Amino acid sequence: MPFVEPHSLQWFFIVERADRAFAQTVRAMIASEQSCEICSLCGFPPLGDFHLVEAVTIRREVPSLRLCECCLVERQFAGETLVAVGGARDQGGHPDHRGFLAFWKRITRRLN
């Protein structure tokens, strides 16, 4: 599926058909924040746009998400495969957090 910019008219057209409640939630967050530049899941300032390659908890028909750093990490730990698009950073934002993320991934691999 080609990349569709999150929160665009085309994106809402697709998401409305796949998961109406999710689309309505995103629309409400956009109205509340008066900006499309928000995380699709929580409404915080986004890290960037991500193409949803392999969905686990999100409906497979949802083509892309605009995510903040916390939601990106949560989606990755849930097993979803996301590809950064444009200026988004793939593994989380702040350099100080990268060491923690690597450490956390090592711990969770050992537990499994």
C-alpha cells in the first residue's frame, strides 16, 4: 500500500472505513488541539509520520500513523513494524533515550 499522509482527507477516508471509532477519536483530538500536527494515538506533539508495514494492535487497513516518541516505542514493543517517512526518526527521538531503549530491548529479549 502506498504511503498516505496521516490526518489528510485521503487518510480519514480510509480510516473511517476501517475503524470509525479511531477516526472519530483522532478528529476530536485534532479539533481540541486545533492542529493536525499531533500524535494519532495520544494527541502529543509528534516525532514524525510512520508507514504501518505490519499491524498487530492497529487495524491492518490503517495505512500510516503520526506518532510521538512514547507511542512509537509502545507500538514497536507491541510488535508492529513501522517505517519512518520524511524527517521522522526511526528509533525514538532524544539521544539520551536511545541507550535506555537498547537496554530495555535486551531485558525484554531475555525474559522471552
